[in-house]
Amino acid sequence: MEANKLLLMAENICANFSAYPEEQRTQQTITHIEQFWTPAMRKDLKSDFSTNEQAYSPALKLVVKKI
Amino acid sequence: MLNIERGENNNQFVELNTESVSYLGNMDYGTPESTSDEIVSLVIDNKTVRTKAGNSILRACIEAGIHLPKLCATDSVNAFGSCRLCIVTTNMHRKPVASCHTLVAEGMEVVTQSNKLAKLRKGIMELYISDHPLDCLTCPANGDCELEDMAGVVGLREVRYGEGENHLKLKKDTSNPYFTYDASKCILCSRCVRACDEVQGTFALTIEKRGFDSKVSPSDHQSFIDSECVSCGACVQACPTASLMEKSVIEFGVAEDKKMTTCAYCGVGCSFWAEHKGEQVIRMTPAKQGKANEGHSCVKGRFAWTYATSEDRITTPLIRDNINDEWKPVSWDEAFTFAANKFKELQKKHGIDCIGSITSSRCTNEETYLIQKLTRAAMGNNNVDTCARVCHSPTGYGLKKTFGTSAGTQNFKSVGESDVVMFIGANPTDAHPVFGSRVKQRLRQGAKLIVVDPRKIDLVQSAHIKADHHIPLKPGTNVAILNAMAHVIVKNNLQDQNFLEERCDSQLYQNWLEFIKQSKNSPEAVAQYAQVDPQVIYDAAVLYATGGKAAIYYGLGVTEHSQGSSTVMAIANLAMLTGNIGKEGVGVNPLRGQNNVQGACDMGSFPHEFPGYRHVSDDKTRTQLAKEWQADLRSEPGLRLPNMFDAAIAGDFKGMYIHGEDPAQSDPNTLHVAEALSAMECVIVQDLFLNETAKYAHVFFPGSSFLEKDGTFTNAERRISRVRKITNPLAGMADWEVTQAFSNALGYPMNYSHPSEIMDEVARLTPTFSNVSYQLLDEKTSVQWPCNDENPDGTPLMHMDKFVIGKGQFMLTEYVPTLEKSGAKFPLLLTTGRILSQYNVGTQTRRTENSQWHNEDILEINPTDAESRGISDGDWISLDSRVAKTKLRAIATDRIPPGVVYTTFHHPDSGVNVITTELSDWATNCPEYKVTAVQVNKLYESSTT
């Protein structure tokens, strides 16, 4: 899938957990992505992250590193 | 003492023929049932009868099997007492009284038959018949006419009055496409007027003038088609003669048989009697036994079913190698083999994950269950999704997170106990009309109303209804408004502390409390960008928290946003905060758009969940299903619908089996959808018609309408109701049989002989459905899940003593503005909705006479915005978004605030979904249909295309 779309989706998830403390926010986002994304989508996101980290928000960076 | 004539001493009375007062078994108790718990004992014709205090004598008689003649009385409306046919004598009245509007009393003695009463009744009937056409043999109501029945019941054999001034030559109004009004046959019983007032709540009819000049008048001396009449059919249903009569009955005659079934339109799930004569459906009449609708209907369910026999129904399977080729009609076997070979080849070449399925909320539970089973077991992946993805998937997510169950909490009847009703992003009088009428009844009784909607929907102000608070928020700010309401409640200490302590997770509540108290959630802060008066937010919050039992109903104006799921959770937070959960009159209630949204979700049509909302990673469930289905099942979620389209464009997704859904018209950014469908190598469409999506299909399986198959639908109340086969499938196979045969062709055997066996399997494998069976549904008409050993008769109200999840879970709902913003180039926000006479993308309703009311989508624009663009009513305008542009006609109206425009999406010509963006709910990918930044410009060149 197109990396830009995956990034947008992931950032949206992160943003909607933004009211939580950092640790909870990170974990909630990880859980959400694992529950609802296919393995291929997760793999594509990580792949994009490896070459495009600068486009990721600090909050999402924490998430992608732990997926 | 009273002079009471005793029936047993007189053998000259006309015996009432009880058979004649019941057409096809429709029992009418004359007056509505009292809601009292008190029981009264009385004697009727020497028979001791017990009935509810507050019931009429007429009702008590009929309950006891003693049938009285009646004309103006019917149990759907309050007693009127005009015809006097139901007169009786009692020991408590000096003169005969109308039994319909005389209440029972303890110790009352009633006599229903005597010479005196017989004479009075015959005299009344004689007067009626003296001014009524004597054309019974050729009258369309012959066999279903209460006037004719009553004439027989009272033994009327002659009319002594000669010719004189009468109403026999009054003109017939045939303007309504579905029924006629023949004033010459009207007996002025007022049943139609009362039905319009009391049941429907439109107040479109009146009896104008007085005495001999009295007549039923729609609106202000208008024809039915030009009046405020909404064609719900309540008046036709109530009419005891052929004065108001369905045109289908006039054309085909009265029915010979009937079966109860469930409407295939919105999520109210009305029960109807499908009256038919062999393969010819005569009419659909709302069933009083239907617990969702209790005898009421709307124009769609009552009349707009003729699409089922539309001439452009496809009844032969079609195949083609390329979407640019002509369709080739083939046998069913050839179509199944062709489709199965294509899918098998694709998987062999591109891997197991390259295909998937889409089921629809128009499908039955059994069909949906089979499609998800086919996908998981036959295709070997979890790439199954449903059109609920694009409407109520946020409901599933939000309510599961907070309450533990992806469903509404109440039954519809519960609103009759509400003191405050709040509608958020829902327009029930158009989209869920039968529930809308029920709500209006409660509002007329005095319940308070809050409407949260950018548009002045009908409920904001209509006949005898006025919202106490209307919050005309800027589209996209639902979460902010709800957070602000919660902020007000907390700041003013209006929360239900006992409920919070007993029913909710205390740590989560404390975290939420800290969040909601922040000043960014105050009405003053929110008002800046939601563009509403903070005082209105404050007043609405106080009313919701302090007004008594408060219920929230919401629709797609909540879910179809980038924060749809957050809004659902914010609603749940609000309900928990105020203790408005777990009893009559309260709750959180999604108004599902289509007939089986709830059921489609229940049946496991999401890519991450098995039936019963159990995640695919749940080892216990997966192991059980794998054993039962004899298949290896994946533990990882599959692709969602929009992800399938994205994957198709990326070249990874090659084939799709689409049942009952038309994403090329109904999904957002349809140009993107078309590109995705074009990129696939095998698209299979199963539908009634060659829809927009079929343009991109390689295989077409002709579908069967809801009248042609057995099954069940589950409505917005979690109510499972039977769909019953009335006529044979036009294409020879019911939809469930098609899916089964396709599965067999794919090499995965399915051998159900009837949909009841599919439901038995669902019940065996799904804890919340374990007691559901067709036998139970036949016995009870319907049941609400959970229906299992704990709740053998179903569950009308959820979360009574505790939440399904245990303690209620407060979720932090940060307001995150949508990325779709208005600006210099696209200064207006477009939001969309439905109109009463049309349904979704119009596939069904556009093929009926409903298009007489709405034959094109119209843009509503505020007069200020219209004026600044030089737009007058009826002008053609261009509607441009960042994605695409379309054109339609406009009207200026202050129903819509400045800066916002609104239209419907029922007609493909208007291409409204061409311009909606691909932005979607963060949690579920439900598209953000309700917010699209647009520009509107007048088109000076006249155009009708």
C-alpha cells in the first residue's frame, strides 16, 4: 500500500490518543495497529519508516520502533 | 336504578359475525391498550372479564371475544366516539354509551346486545349507507371493507331514505402515486386524520368545514401530492372503507394470503405483512405485532417495494473476460465455474491474500455469515468487509471500547419513557421515519429535545414540535461539543456520583475527569471553532444532566467523520457521567442507516472479527471455528474495504466478490474506487441490477430481493426478525444459495438446505446468539440479542446491572480537527444527508414512484452565501472540491448556516460522492462523508444534464 496513506493513518491514530500520557499513548497506538492492520500494512509502514523517519512525528516514531 | 336490557332474555338480536371483522386475521381491539398495571373486573353480557384499568369497554369486549360493531374506532388511535355503532348499556350510565370512549370500571355491568341497541345501530348504519355508493361488488375494498362488514353485522337489509343531496359525485383525488382518496366513499370517521396526527405526527389532514359540507382535506385544500402528506400510509391503513385505497389493490384486487416479513430499507426494521396473490405482491401493510414499528410505516417500506419487479432486474448470470467486452449470458453452473477458476488462478499466481469479499447491510444475516465464512475458509484469508465500514464502523469500535458491546443499549419503545431526547447527527423524520414518529409522540407528551446538527432538521421545528436547544455546530466539531457538554456537567457537579462509583472504572474516570476539566474543553473555548453560542452548549448540557431520563440517538452525522469513533466514545462518556445507562428511557442508540447494519457486523463481516465480535487473534474462538468449519483460519486481520482498493491500485489485490453493495457509487472519491476496480482482474458482483460497480465486473450473479428469500435481519435495537420468502427468486436462486454454490465451486463444500440451518450454526458458534432459532423467532416474532441461556427471551435493554465489559470505561476523547479545512479556494463545508422518499444511493427507491417527490439531488445553501454568488433558487451550480467537481441545482434556505452547504446523495447523476474525500475515521477508516471543503459557483449556461 501507498506509504503516505499508511503514515497518515498511523499519525491519525497517534493524534487521537494524544490526551494520554506518553507510555499509554504509545501502547494504545501499537495495540490499535496490531488489532486492525494487516501484517503487510505494518511491514510497509516499518519499511517506509526506515527510509523516511523525518516525516514521522515524535509520538509515532516511538510507536513504529516498537511494532 | 338504571334500566338495563339483558341480552339473555331476548333472542332477536343479530349475532355478530366475528369472522367478518378480521380481514386476513388482522385483529383490531378498537382502542389502544392502557399502560396501567391495575386490573379491573367487570361483567360483560354476564361474563366476568378482567382487563387493564384505563381500557375502553370496547377493548375489554374484544379482548374477551365479544365483538362489537365499530367504524370510527381502531386500536392505533385514541377513541373518538363519532360513529356510535359500538354503543352499549351499562349499570353506570343512564343512556347507551359509546363503548370506545367509555372506560371500564370495577363492578361495571355491560350489555352489548339488546333490541334497543340493535335498532340504534341499524339506524346509524342506514344513515351511513344512504350517502355511500352501493357498488360493493365492483369496489376494490370488497372483502376488506369495514363499512360493508358492519352493514352485515347489524343486519342492514334496506335503506329507507330516498335520493337527495349527497356526496356521491365528489371528485376522486388520484394524485398520490400509491393511493387514491375517494371522498364519495368517506364516512368522516376521522380515523385518517387521527392517524396522521397521533401515529405519524405530520398533521397533514384535517376535517374542514362543518355539517354536510365536512370533508377530509390534505393541508390547505390541496391534493395529496401537493400537501404536507408524507405518504406513510397510516391514513390508508386506518381507513375503514375504500375512501383511501392502495392503487395496487385497485389494480390487482385484495390479497389471498399474507406472510410477515421485515422491511429491507432502514435500520428501524419494521415488520410488514406481505399480502400476495400467488406470485403477485398486492401490498405491504405494517404489522402491529412488529415490536420495532407497532403497526406504523413510512413511504419506503409501505409502498416503495416495486423495485423488486423492476423491468431492469437481471435474471441471468453474466460473464466476460474483460470489462470492455459485452456481457455473455450463461447458466448458473457456467458462471460459478468461470468465477471460481478466475479466483483460484489469481491466488495461484499472486498469493492467497490477493482476493477478498464485500458483503452488505442489505444482505440477510445468513448471507453475510456465509460470505465471511467463504472468505475465511474457502479463500483462506480475512479480507472480508461490509458496507458498515462506510457508515457505522465507528459505533462498533466506540461502544465496544466503552461498554463492551458493539450495539445500542435500548429498544425503540424505550424512548416513550425519556424525559430528554438528544439527537446528534441524525435526522430521524427523514432517515428513520417510523422511529421519528415514535419520538414525536413522546415530544408531544412533553419530553425535552436537544438537536446537535449543523442543519435545522425537521425536529428543530415542525408541527407541535420545537427543540429546546439546537446546537448548529460547524461540521467536524462533534467531539469538541460533546467534550464541552461534559465539561459543563463536571464543573457544575451535575454528574451521577453513585452511578460512577458503582458502575464505572474509577481510575479511568479520574483520568478522564482531569482531561475534561481542562479549559480547552470549556464551552467558551470550543465555541471559537465550533461556531456556536457557548450558552447554548451550557444550557443543553444542564438539560441533559438534570432533565430526568435522558437518551441519546445518533446517526451518520456522528460516525462519518475523521473522529467518528471518538464521537461515539464521547457520547458514551456523557451517558455514563450522568448515569443514563441501564434503564428505560435512557441510553446510547445508534440509528443504523440500512436494514441489517447491526446484523452484518454481528455476523463477523469485519476483517478483524469473527461472528460475535471476537477478534481473529482469539485462539479459543479461532480453534473452535476452525474445527467446525474444517479450515485453517488466519489469526491476523485482513484488509478493510478502502485498504483493498488501495492495494488494488498498488497492484497487490486482484479480485473481489461484492454482494449487494455498490462501492463505485456509494464510496467516497468514486474516481479512486473506479481506478481500483479497473485494476482488478476479476470482480464478481451479486446484485439485483447492473449497478455502477458492475461496469467494472467480470461476473454478475443475479441477486434476489428480500421478497424472494428466507432469512433474518437485525435492526438498530439488536432485534432479530424474520425475512420470509413471498415469491420465488426471479433468477431461480436465492442469494444464500448463490454464495453456497460459489463456495462449492471454489472447492469448499457448503450443504445447507435452508437458511434456518445457517442460523442454527450461528447460534451454535456464537455465545450471544445461542438461543436464537427460526422456531423461536416464529414464536416471538423477534428477539433482541443477547439471546442465550442467561437471557432466553432476548435482551431489550443492555447493561442493566453491569456493563458487558464489567466496569464502564471512560475514554479520553481529544478533539483533533479534521484535515479537511475550508479556506480561500474552498470556503464552504459540504455535508450530506438523506431525504424521506429516497434511500441511500437510490438503487431501490429511484426505481419506484418515490422519485415523484425527489428526482434530483439539490444543494441547500444559506441565503447569504447564495446572494454573494448570485445564486437564485433553481440555478445550476458547480460544486468543486479538492478531489473533483460536479454540478447540481441549488436552493437558498436558512435551514443551513452560513459557510455550510448540504445535499443528498441519492442520484448518481449528481455525483456527490465523486467530490467527497478519502479522509476517514482514525480508528475504523469510515469515510468522512460529512465534511468536504467546497466552492460553489453559479453556472450561467443552462443545463439539465
